[in-house]
Amino acid sequence: MWRGVARAADFVSVAGSSAILYDAPSLKAKKRFVVNRYMPFEQVVVLDTWVKVRDRSGGLYWVEKSALSGKRYVFALTPVLDVRAEPDLGAPRLFQVRQQVRWSILNSTGPLGQGRHQDTDIAM
């Protein structure tokens, strides 16, 4: 298992129903937040049993490695998000997604990519 500073494109998500974010890599450290399943994070540092993660606002926290999954998810952050037929902003819009809807990432190229909605088998 690779240990130390994570590579720039290493992303993880919360695997269980929730996870606790700490201000240091210890169960005795101050608990900062509790986050829900599927919450995506960027890995910054990986230790034996702890991972330092960055959230979408840039906040840095420690979380137990066992609470994380390598599965990648994204959420619609704007009130309405356009889903397009191709990875091109000029491509036809297939439908719109409301804020906080979860998508699994299948692959990505730059800011665009393919994903799967949580309630369907439709890959976009």
C-alpha cells in the first residue's frame, strides 16, 4: 500500500453511512464534523490508518482510512445542472439535475466526464 503524500488526482468518498472529520490523526483529537455517505474528498496525506482530506471548500481534515472508499462521486452544486449528450458544452442537453443529486463517476477527461445516476442504469 502506498503511503505518504497522495498524488494530485487521488479522490475518495465516505463509504459507510457517515464519517467523523477530526483536526488531527487521532481518535482523541477534536471532532470537527460528521459527514454523510458518498461525500467526496481529495486525499492529501495517507498514513497507516488515517487520511488527510480536502473538501470542496478547501478545508483540511483527518478521517479514519477505514471510513473511506476509492469510489468517486460528484454532486450537483448549482440549483440546476445540465447533463449533455457528449463531453462538450455545445452538445445537446439531455436533461437537468437538481442540486445535491449524487452521481458515480465512470471516467473523466478534464472538467467533463461520464457518470451514472444513483437511481438509473443510464450512463452519461
